[in-house]
Amino acid sequence: MNLKYIITSALLFILGQGIVWIQVNGPIIWPWAKEWRWALMFLGVPITYVFMEATKLAVTGFEGAFWPGRFVSFVSGMLIFTVMTYLFRGEVITMKTATCLTLAVTIIFIQLFWK
């Protein structure tokens, strides 16, 4: 396991998930995003590149295993969705959501530390 690759992949997954959140939810929230929907759709190409690189780094970091990187991607998406939805929509974290997020983070710790 190479932590440098795993951390870099996690940061790229976070970046990609943040852009996806804006791309998908932006037109519902902001008038400018509704007006520029086509421009937001073209973000799909760089987003795909970011996810491809993140996946490659995760697989390298986890010594060829695909599943751990998938979990890193999933958890980063859950965390970014939580933060951005709170920041831009004001939706608070309920006990149910907090429990789900705790479980999501636990998945990462299992992948990192369970031998």
C-alpha cells in the first residue's frame, strides 16, 4: 500500500465530486447555471479525466486492487455532497445522515487498515 498515491487519488476524487455536484445541482440552485447548462455539460470531459487519473492512482496505491479505490470514490462523493449541500442549500445533517456518513468513513478505514 502506497499512502502517497492513495491520498492523491482521494484529493482528485474530492475535486471531481465537487465539480459534479455543481454540474448536477447548480442548475436547480443558481440562475446562471440554468442559463449555462450546455457549458456545464461540457465539464463532463475534464471530470472524466480527473476520475480516470484518480482511479489509476488508487489502483496503484492499493497494489492493483480495484475495490478499495471504488470505496474511496464513494466516500469522497458522500462527504462532498454533505458539505456542499449544507453550504449551498443549508440542509443540516440529521442523526440518520450522520450515522450513514460515519459508516461511509468506516469503509475507508476498513480498506486502509484491515489486513
